[in-house]
Amino acid sequence: MNATAELDIQFKDLDVVYERPDTLTDARLHYCPGCGHGVVHRLLMEVVEELNIKDRTIGVAPVGCSVFAYNYLDIDMQEAAHGRASAAATGIKRVFPDKIVFSYQGDGDLAAIGTAETIHTANRGEKILVVFINNAIYGMTGGQMAPTTLDNMKTSTSPFGRNPDHVGHPLKITELLAMLPGTYYVTRVAVNSPRNVRIAKKALLKSFEYQMQGKGLCFVEVVSNCPSGWKMTPVESNKWLEENMLPMFPLGDIKVPSDE
Amino acid sequence: MEAVQSMVRIRSGNQMVAEGALRAGCKFFAGYPITPASGIYKLMIDMLPGRGGVALSAPDEISALAYCVGASLRGQKAMTATSGPGWALMIETVQYALMTETPVVIAMVQRLGPSTGGATQNAQGDVLLVEHCTSGGYTIPVFTPSTPIECYELTHIAFTWSELLRTPVVVMLDKEVGMTSEDIDYMTIHDLTTLSRQRSIQRDNGKNGAMDTYYFENPEDVPSFVPVGGQIKATVTGSAHNKAGKLQKNSPETLEVLYHLQKKIDAHANQMELVKRDLQDGARTLILSYGITARTAREAVRRIRNNNGKVSWLNVLSLFPVPANKIRASLHNIERIIIPEENFGGQYRSVLCNVFDKQEIVGVNKLGAMITPDEIIAKVV
């Protein structure tokens, strides 16, 4: 009897209580250990599966660490040029109003090089979902200072800590977007604890539902971590996130639908 | 005390670009993260503030170059560093710098394109994109180092020409040249003279004693520099303008300014020519290389000569304006020119085909992998 057959016997009488959704490929994630991207990918795809919209969902990936999102999300994906994800999503949604469209962007992509696209997409009230992964750093290129880097936070291009007199405070673009009449639902969640993961999933679920109802732009900021860029262990990074990121980026709904 | 004979350190091309810029008196740097040019950005952030300069993080490449132009309009030597996708965004401001005669240096570390392409793959595919980025087809001086020492020297030289001609100048590396570290001897760096743009003193243009921001006598002349915020009123516009820097449609003076932008570069093209030559008597083949392919070419030349073959080698350091005189002077008895390039069309070959029609020009081209010496040797007569 070989090892595989032995395993089959062991697992034969067990019930499946938790498994990979069909909407996720079984490719091995390239993300660093402890990175929040993997969790958010899974949440997105769980929601897509639960709503049974796999065939009508189109995602737009950014340039940055999640440039490879198409390897994992088993739906139609396109990677846009750096910062242009929400603009590309606009084009898709305008010609395919029945499709469910989301962009998935990091802080550098969404709040630095893509600021104009982000603000105008929100202001037009495009009926899409924008998922904003905020880990306060450029992970892909080697840990440079990002628009959301915290005051005094050390990165490779703020070696003595971010100096707000020199480069300003972290950009709270989510609050900024909530001010625009075009946005329908704006919230900030995190994936650093099981409780927060559940809240994050609810926010994503709501956003997809709103889009299916033809409501306006939904914007979900996910406060995430970057153990490699922050030079911490995954556990340390989640603790650091709780103690440092969340005071600056407080969790919760920033704008709830006015017609509910 | 004994004189220092050597000072060997391990340095990458990117590091030496940063050090060359500091040596040239660069006082302003703005950058945005992009592989494979991020090393220059990081080093300038680390080194420049301690040397009395300003290093800024920009929200994108559009801003990065615009910051530099602003600093340069005030008179500071400024530089940014990027790769293909960032260059695409910078083109607007490159043209603005050219039109407003604002010196600025751009270190452009090529990666595989088009679009986001391959961030960590080498290529020499941006040669024509860089050179032909202006509406109107103006010459952008481009220098192409192949070693860390050349990175240092050519960045310095790029600053010099940028200052003297008041025009944007590109130091074009490729990923292998920028990110490969090797031991270099600082004592082998050539003596470099640091020059800066000529500043303007109060001058009369014959019109009520008023000063023209872009006053020149002959179209080949470079106007002396009037900093914004100085004692002389300066007017700067990216629109077609007369010598006073005022927007005009197509007055004779405005057209004269448009011709002048190219003529000032043409007039200095001979002086800008930079090549390294290793010619052999009796050789009928010349290998012409630039950037990383120079390293392959050097090895190909060594192998050919070890086998008693004859070959000449020319490494082009000033890609544009095309160093036609120095190339021509290397073509005695040459029947075939081999140009290895890591791009599929032979971009520099297509430029030289228009200049040299007596020789057969052959390309060795490859995408996504480095050209090997044997691939060059196979094309030698």
C-alpha cells in the first residue's frame, strides 16, 4: 500500500468544511509569507463564488506585487498600465454594463501614479468596485516610500523616517473619495485578524451586491501588511499594523449608501 | 607617503551613475520606484541631502521630471532616473525641457518592453523611443556606458553637455549595465572638468533695454541662462516662442528659435562624439557595439584574435548625435559592420544604414537573453 492510498483511507470518512473556492486556481502564490494579498484574493473569489457571478466578473490588476493576480483569480483578468486600472475598468464597464467589474490596486498604483484616474473614476460614479490594498510601501520595487507611508516610518527612500515637513503626511485618499458624490459605498477594512477578515469579506460581498443592483462606485480599502518591506516577521507585522497603521487608517464604514 | 596606486571597490552601474552625477554637481534629484533604475533613486535619496542637495520622491514619473525642470529653471543641476515605462510618461516634459532650453539629465535604464514588459529582463529596445521622442524630430543627446566606470564618466559628461547646450540629455544604460556589480578601480577614472551653463548678465537687445530670455545672435549659439526668480525677468513657455520667451505662432523670429533648437546641437555634434576604438590592421570586419553588447563584443574580439583572425572593434559611447566622423575614421578597408543589439529590429543599425552605404551592415539581434560571443563571431568575414 503506498502513501497516497493510505491518505485516501484516512480522509474517506471526513467532511469537507473549508476548501479552496473554484474561482481560485491552485497555483502557488508568489507573495511573501504573511502577506495580506493572498487573504484578499481568497475573500474576493469566495464572494464571487457565493454570488455565482464567476462568468460575468472581470478584474483589472495593477502594476505592483499583485501584477500576477491573474495567476490566482480564475476569472477574466487584465493587468493595466501602472496606475490606470480604474480607467481600464471604466472602459470595460461602459461597454459591458452587465458585467461585474473590479479593479485591484496597491497604494502606489492607486494613490500615487494613478491618483487622477482614481479620483475621476470615483467622481464619475463608475459602477465598479475598487479594491485598494494599502500596505504603506512599494513592495515590488524594494520597499520605497509610498503615498500612504506613515509619518516617521522608515523605508528604503525615507531612511530616517518619513518627514512630513519634506514629503507631507500619508495620503488618506479613501476619506478624500468619500467626499465625492460619485462614490456610493466607501469603507476601510483589514485582514490582520480572523475577525477583521470576516468584516472584510462582508464589505466585499456588499460591494458586489451593490454593483449587481446597478448602484455607484464602491471603494474598499484593505489595510494590509508587507512583512518583507517592513522588515518584520508576519506576526510582528500584524501587531505593528494594529498599533501603527490602524490609528492613522481607522477601520469602519466611511460612507454608507444614502438610499438604504 | 606613498601615492595611492589603486582604489578598488565593488560598484554597480547604477551606483556609479549616482556618484557621477554628484561629481558633476547635481543638486536636485526626483525619482519614482521602477526596476531596474530604483538603485539610482535610492542612492540619491541617501547621498544628496547630506551634500547640500534636494532629493524628492515623486508620485509618478510625470512629476519627477517636472520637479527636475523646475529646479533647473532656477539654475540647479538636476537629474532623474527611470526605465522604459517611466520614460513613456516623461516624454511630455522632455519635450518641454527641450523647448524651454532647460538643462536636465535623465538616466534611463532599459528593460524589456513594450509596456510594463519585463522588469527584470535586459533589453536595448528603447534606443529609438528615446531618440525620436520629440515632435519635430529634434536630436536628444544620448550616452551609452557599458561599464560602471563609463557610467560615472558619461553621467558627468551628460551633465556637461546638458549644461552647455541647455537641453535634456540621456544617459542610457540597460538592466545588465545598471544592476551588475563588479570591481572597479577609482584611480582609472579620467580627469573630468565640471562645467556649468553660462549665466546671463544684464544685456540690451536693442529694444528699450529690455532683456530677452532666449537671446542669441546666431542660431548655433546657446543663449546664456536667465534663472527664474533672479534679478532679470524671465519668461518661459513650452509653446512656440520668440527670443523673449513669449508665445507667438509663426513669426520669423519664432521659426528662427525652432531651427536654433536643433542647430545648436548640430553645431556641437563633432565635439560630442565619443567612441572607444580597438582597430586591427588588415581587418575587414568591424564590430560596432554599445551598452551591454560591448562586453560581449570584447570577448568575441579576444576569441577571434586568439584564433589568428582579424577584426576591429568600435564601442560607441555617444549614440546620438551619431558619431559619424569617428565611425567613418574606423572604416579603413572594412567591408562589413556587425552590430549586436538586444532588440529584434536592430534599432541603431537602422540609423547607421542611412549613414554608411558602402559597407554591408549586419545585425546580431536577440530578445530576452544576452547575445553570446559566438553569435557575433559567426557573422565575421
